[in-house]
Amino acid sequence: MARVVDISVRHPKAKVSAASVRRVILALDRMKGYRCPAGSLSVVFLGDKETARLHDDFLGDPSVTDVITFVGEEHPAEPFAGEICVNVDQARRAAREHGVTLAAELRLYVAHGWLHLAGLRDGNRRESAAMRVGEAVATSHLDKLGAKLRVRD
């Protein structure tokens, strides 16, 4: 059975295609070497203010961040893999800095959150290095499948 992916765009200026987000998540689910838990998945696109509030409320850090991932529960009747919260404002700044499109940066953030659900962390130098490898593998995999985000900004 295909994963249920709920998408919410709560950023006032970004228009992210829900169908394209679903395609990216389902493509990541087919990637070899990493496994996100079974169950439905939620992807939320937010701005700086809401991301900083979540970061503070749940992680005790009021700073703005790019992605916050909440691991779900493996309930037998209705498993929930988790929620990926993506900061559109941070993605916009990073896209300009890295010379990429907003869609490409947002896709990277979605992959980053998915990799967190698959067990990767980035709390120290070694974990961050493993996350960068995972991101490169995910990006290459998505490119091969033509899985891109569609964004109007």
C-alpha cells in the first residue's frame, strides 16, 4: 500500500504543489540504503516565525532553522511515520546563497527531514557528515527519477 502523505502549506507567499511533494516522498521511499518508518507522513511548509516557535517549544532553541522533524509512532492500526516541518524563508535565503532554485532547496529540505525519519542525525561532526552523504544519495536518486518539487513564489 502506498504511503499517505499529508501536505500543508502554511507560508503566506509560497505555493508548493502537493502532488510534487507526494512524488518526492514516494520516490525517497524507493531509495536503497535508507528506510523511513511505515505509516502516514506529514509535510508542512512554514515561515521563520512559526519555525522558530516550534524550535523553541520542542527543542528549547528559539533560533530559526531550516527543517524540524518529529518522529511518529508505530501504532499497529494507524502507524504515523512523522512530520517534516520545512522553513520556506530559510530555503529562500539558502537558495540565493547557493545559487539554486527555491524548489531545489525545498526538495533538499524535504529529503533531509525524510532522512531524519530514516534514522540519520546531525548533532555532531560525524553525524553531519553521514547526513551530507545521505542528502547527496537522495538528491541523485530524485534526479534519476525526475522527482522535483513544483513551487511558485
